[in-house]
Amino acid sequence: MKVLVTGGAGFIGSHLAHYHLNQGDTVLAIDDLSTGNLRNVAALQHYSRFEFQKACVVDWARLDKAVARADRVYHMAAVVGMFRVLKQPVEVTRVNVVGTERVLHAAARARRKPQVVIPSSSSVYGTGCRTELREDVELAMTPGAPLLNYALSKLSNEVQGRAYFDKYRVPVVMARLFNTVGRRQCGLYGFVVPRFVQQALAGTPISVFGDGNQTRSFCDVRDTVAMLDALAATPAAYGKVVNVGNAQEIRICDLAKLVIQRAQSSSVMAFIPYEQAYGQHFEHIPQRRPVLDRLRELTGYRHRWTLEQTLDDLILAYRTPARRRGHTIRQAHAEAR
């Protein structure tokens, strides 16, 4: 199978590339490297079936041809991460909406339409506290909220995907991702787990925003890519929005304690007001736990990785001395199997 991954040097995109190369597929990855990193795909250069192009999905001239040649497209290119979304509101709309339109338009024009996976986000559920985050619940977004542009861009992606399925029968599935975590995720843009792990290993205070009672559900990236693969291969999923994540819920303060325990760290928690971390008008999200009934009905998928296993893997990765990281990267393709 020929696979195209936009955002292929990013966190999830690079894991998708690893996954499909290990399945014997041919992979073309494109990335403008605004947040992606060539280190993420360094190990892939050993594969003759891998090609990387530095390009932006918004204006890459070869996009139509690349989509037409692919059997499957994972459109992972997007502006993501709390800090980056808050600082680059124009880029959120430009990249997330325009890039998705270009990919879907190219798929619709292709003589043999490729399977397309469009990642959405749990952000579309808004900031209200719900225990049942099902794909068909009424969405409640707050006008003027700082992250509204990101949530609306992802909701627009779902609408775009459904429209291209209805009109052109593009075999597209929209995956609402919930807090994917794992190796190669960067804490720089606001991702909590790598930030906690790095702070714990350094012995510095664990910066918990708010009171720490907000809950999240974390899914290992290795499970995430397997679920995306399963959905793309399931015709009954085409045209549908599907939650993708892990339903195991944990308070952020308990996550910090778990990281400290697994890392055998002397760190303590430092509670930081949301206003100090994100700005005066930030509206926090008290709960994020997906209902995965639709995913299981469509694919039958069962998770392989626990949060403890993911944390142990991250701790091991961050403990690797800097001088050995190049060697570790070269071995990454073996570890991903």
C-alpha cells in the first residue's frame, strides 16, 4: 500500500510512518517542520520505501499528484498544542481549514480515490462538563473563548470530510482524538505528559495548572495509530466522526503523582493559576473522557498500552544520555514493531 502522511515529521505523523513501514508499505511524508522535527523520521531513512519532502500542505504544488498516487492519506498537518494555538490564531485557520480542503479536493479529483483520515479533536465538545462525550451529543462552544478558533477549525474539518463523502464518495473518516501521548511528543507547545516527565527527571517542581482536579484520558500513540489504521480500513466508518482515545480517566494532580512515583523523583507539585499560564480569559476544561462505543462497534479494537507503560517508556526515553540519542533514533524502527 502507498501511504501519504501530511505532518509526517510530527508526533503522531512520524509514528504513523513507522507503523506503515513496518507493515511493508511505502510511505511519503511531508512536513514544513514548523513543529515537526527531522529527528522524528531519522530512523526511517534506512527504508528504501520511505521518502520525505519539506513542504507546507497549504501551498505544496505536488499535493494533487501525491494524493492521486496514494492508497491512503493521513492528513495530520495542523496547528496544534495549547501554547501555539493561543499565539498563532491566524495560522490555526489557514493551516487547519485550507490544508484540509486541499487534501479532500485532491482526493475527490483522483481517478482512484484514496482512503483519507482527517484528525479532529476533543476540543469540539467545548468547555462544558459532560460525562458522556459521544459523537452525537450537542456541542457547546463558548463564544469568544481563546481556543474557539481551534475547536471551530476542527469542527470545520469534520464538516468538510462529511461533505466530500456525501458529494464525491471520498472514503474519509474523521477521528476525534483525545490526548495522545508517547515518545517524540514535545512539551514545548503545552502537552502535559512530556512536560511532567521532564520536570520529574530534572527534580524541579511539577507545574500543575489550576487546582489539578480537572480530568483527562490519555491514549498511547501506538494504540492511536493502530486505531486510525483500523478505521481507515473499515468502509462502515466512512463519512463518520469517531472518538479515538482511551476511556481511562485520571485527575491531573494524580497524573503528576504517578509521574513522580514512576520516575522515582523528588519533585513536588507547584500549582499555577490558569490566568498565569494561559492568560486572563482562558476557560479551562474540567473533564475529557471519550465514549468509545462507536470505535469498538466499527473496529473491535482493544487497547494494548496502559498509562503506566506509556510513562515508563517516556521516562526511559528522556533518561537516555544526549550523546546516545542519535543511536536511539537509529533503532526507533525496531522499537516501533
